[in-house]
Amino acid sequence: MSGAVEEALRARREAGGKSLVIYMTGALDDDFETTVLAVAAAGADVIEIGIPFSDPVMDGPVIQEANEKALKGGATPANILSRLERLDVGVPLAVMTYYNIAAHMGLERFAQSLAKAGVSGCILPDMPLEETADWAAAADAAGVETILLAAPTGDDERLTAVCERSRGFIYGVGLLGVTGVRSELASSATEIARRLKNLTDLPVLIGVGIGTPEQAVEAAAAGDGVVVGTAVVERMLSPEGPEGVAALVKDFREALNA
Amino acid sequence: MELNENEALKPPDASGRFGDFGGRFVPETLMPACLELEKAFNEAWADPSFRKQLDDLLADYAGRPSPLTDCPNLSELLGCRILLKREDLNHTGSHKINNVLGQALLAQRMGKTRLVAETGAGQHGVATATAAALLGMECCVYMGEVDVERQKLNVFRMRLLGAEVRTALSGSRTLKDAINEAMRDWVATVEDSHYCLGSVMGPHPYPWMVRTFHEVLGSEARSQCQERLGTTPDVVVACVGGGSNAIGIFSGFADSPADLVGVEPAGGAAVGRGVPGVVHGSRSFLMQDEFGQVLEAESISAGLDYPGVGPEHSFLAASGRARYESVTDTEVVEAFQLLSRLEGIIPALEPAHALAWVSRERASLAGKTVLINLSGRGDKDVDQILELLEKEGRA
Ligand SMILES: Cc1ncc(COP(=O)(O)O)c(C=O)c1O
């Protein structure tokens, strides 16, 4: 049985399009709700909400800064989820956070609170395949899609096992490194997309290191779409407000549609 | 005489767990490297030529075995017999070299050309830079901005040894953040770099591998005590940051009747003030807030200024085989001066924690034999203590 994230991404693929998943740090400022709605309206297929963690080892300086700012502003897992619960976003939501945030609340309680807030999927970037069982049991029971990362360092056997356990989509890590914008798209991005497409029927999305609409188009060509994070968060940290963020998302959407 | 095979400290299970603690909570990108490292370590450890290479370096380069020193003056003052395991006399000035030589040789055997490390007090960074210089490897050490300031001497030593020192500016700008930066580096460089982790923490196989490399100090201490005392000591005490020097000495006595005591700083007492949590690759006791955000530690000692602890210590605490106590910065500064004055040995601030606990507990320790792991020497701390005592008008 597939969830809302997978359905949305499959629908986009069946219509011949490329998917756009947008990451944004949760409760970064008072514009949080407005920004989520603007990102959905600008053409995101799925929105990933980051629940900030004090020690985000998979994140580069921009998302780290956003994490710190949100935490200083009083962001907590519970208040982010309750703010989401009150929103009618119109596209499926996923949460991205680190394992300790879920473990500290209790894996079952965390999974259930995602479901209650209307969040369909969850990504825990410090949870490799070997540590997935406990969380996945809790998430499956709550009807939450556990989206796993597939890295260029994995051999085909490993990538196959990761794809089998992933729900929603498979998140292909586009490069060796943490989140952040790079001047050029790494060749590993198209390579991991191609490898994953050969191994699974799940939607294959490439993220990490995709900073411009041109890079998004290039990465999406070999897969089913992209995840864009740092570029969006950078815009959120700028004075341009929700409209500025929406304009950027629209640029990505239009490039992928062209 | 082969005295012990460390029967009481078992290896972790296949998932890297000691009871409920440990595991491998790392980004998927790093998981193949953790599996490869585990396999390479197992093969190397079973290979007599690797063991000989390491033993030769430990003896001829690092100066092992380190002596066991009786402390007549301190013993008289405290009313118990104090013995020190002198890891301060190793090359580079601390126990850290045991682990680093093992990992550097292993990295070389795996075809890696670059070592990445984190450091708090700078002792692990200096040891890693030293091994890299010896083996002709590139070396990059991450150190929090606060520690770069308070351990200036070690920063210069690392640079002299040819290492690049990168300042970690995020979070508390101490050891925790240096580890974050080192892990981020490793995620990007895993193909040619080995992460030379400095304590019994991180994802499997690190806690177990680092312990294994430090067992040499525990088994030496066991035979030295046997020779000197004809028996094992009543109490074995060590400071605990991540817990590598402590697990090293505990490993020699875990199967003996000795009390095992780990001493944490009051401001970084993971076992004392933490609850189980997941950070830096494993599940262990961790100081965190009500939402699971990791708290910033606060300690005078850069090497112990860490909110977590290695998973095997959580297991030893939960099972009751070892206990964990804490001491304040003030008690540590007193102990630092006490050993200097009475025995002519200037300890590092880290093992001064172990001394401080013994000094405070002298009444309950009366008449006992107490073995303290003197994990490092205090040269690196002299500046910081001078400044502090001057400020208080006591220097
Ligand atoms: C001399 C000395 N002892 C102890 C430590 C703490 O580490 P661990 O708890 O792993 O022994 C350090 C760390 O920098 C150190 O330099």
C-alpha cells in the first residue's frame, strides 16, 4: 500500500513530468505557514519540513545556520507539528529530522504525531539501512512513509536492499558530501539516478548539491525528479520573504516543466 | 606471563551493540565505510604481521610499556596507597597514541592516504598528526574555536607536525562540534580518507576497535600491579570524556574484584546527568534537553568537555560493573596542583579529574590500594592554569 508522497510522485511521473520536492527548515520565523503555502502554490510536489536538531551532521553551513536560528527562536518538534496540523497545504508533507529527535519522543509516539499532523513521510538522514527496523515498524504502523537515502558509495546489492525498504520515493544522494550548493552538478548525481532507475520502480529523486534550475533539469533527466534544499533555505534566510522563496520554487518548477 | 584475555569485556554484537548501547547511526553514505573498516580491522587484528608492526611501533616509537609509579607523598597525605599508570610518559604525552598508531597503520593497510580527526584538548590531534608524519599521510584535524584558544600549544604542535588544523565555529565550538565537522568532512572524502576517531565512541566498529587498541595499557597495568602488589588494586580510577583511557585501564581489571570508577566533569556528566540518546553514530547516555537537543557541556578540561560518552561505558554503568562520579572544575584545579607539588608530576587537566575524586573520597578509600590512570601530561594546560591562578591572585 502506498502513501500520499508516493502517489503524488507517481502521478507526476505518469503524466510525463519531473517531480520537485522542496526542503525547508521548520519554524524558521513567523512566515513559516505563509512560506509553506507559497511553496506549494509555486509548484512543489511534496514539501519536506526540517525539524531542527542541534547536531545536523548531514548538513552544510546554510542549513546549519537555519537550524540554529529556528532553535533560538524556540522551534520544537511539537510546535512545528501542531503548526502543520492547522494548515491545509494541498500537497503531501514529509518531515526530515535526525534520529535522536524521534527517539527522544519515542519512536511510536513520534510516528503517530506525524500522522496526526497530516505528515505523510519521514526522512532520518543518520539512520542507515541497518538501523531502520525499529523506526520502520513504528512508521508502518502509523501509516508514515519511511524515505531512505541511497548513496553513491553503496554497491548494487546494497542499493537494491535500500530501495526495497524505502517508501514514498528513494532519495538518491547526488554527491559525496553534506547538503549545500555547488557550482556544478556532480557527475555522481546522474550516475546514482541511472543506477537506481535500473534497480527500482519507486520514484527516484536526486538531492544534495542541486542549487540551480539548470542543475535540477540535468539531474532529473536520469531520474524522476529532484530534492532542492539549501538554495531554498538560503532564500528563506534572505530578506526576500515568502514571495522570494515562491519565485525561486517557480523557477525550478518551470525549468523542470520545459 | 600472559595474564588475561579481558574476559569481562565482551565484544559488541553484530550490530555493534553493548546491551542497549552502540549501533551505527551514520548517514547512508558512510555505512559502506563502516562495514569495510570492521572487516579490515578484524583481518588486521588476526594477522600476526600487523600485530608485530603495531607492537614494534608502540615499543620503539611510543615508548611502551609505560611505568607504574608509586606516590609515597600523596599516599601519605590521603591515607591510601596511590599508584599511577604513567600514560603521560608516552610519546606525544598521552594514551591517545595507542589508538592512533593502530588506526593509522590500519588506514594505510586499507589504502587510505589521508587521516581526518577531531580533537578537544589537542592530544588526539597531536597524536594523529604525529602518526601521519611518520607514515607519510595527509592529516586534517578539526578543533572547536574555544579549544583552539585554550590549547594553543597543541595547535602549534599539530602545525609543526605538518597537519592542517581547521577551526570548528558551530554550536558550542568545542569537542562536540569538532566531531560534527570531522564527520561532515568524512562524508565528502570517504573514498581516500580514514576518520581517525579519538575515543571509544562513534559508530561500530569504533568503540570496540578503539578499546582494543587501548587494551595494551590495561594489560600492562594488570601485570605491573601483580608484580608490585602481588594482587589487583582495590579501586581503579580514570577520567571519562569519550572514555578511551578509562576503558583501556578497565579492560585490564574487569575480570578482577577491583571497583571500577569513571570520573566525569560536573559540566559534562553524560552518565551522571544524561539519558540515552543518539548522536555521533551511537546510542549512549547523552546530556540533552526535553526535546532531544544535545546540551552543550561546560568544563575547564577541553578533553572532557563533551555531553556524551562511549556506548560501552553506558553499558558498564547500566550493568553496574563500573560506576561514574563527577568532580567540579575547582576540585580539578586543586588536584592539578597537588600532584605537581607532592610528586613532581604535572598531570593533564583530564586525569586531574580522577585525582580530584580520589582526593575528595579519601575517607572512604582509607587503607585501600588505588590505581589511577594518569592519561596525559599537563604541559598543554600550564598556560590556562597560570592565567586562571593569576586572575584569582594565586599565582
Ligand atoms: C590526557 C587526556 N586524557 C583523557 C582524555 C579524554 O578522552 P578519553 O575519555 O577518551 O580518554 C583526553 C582527551 O583529550 C586527554 O587528552
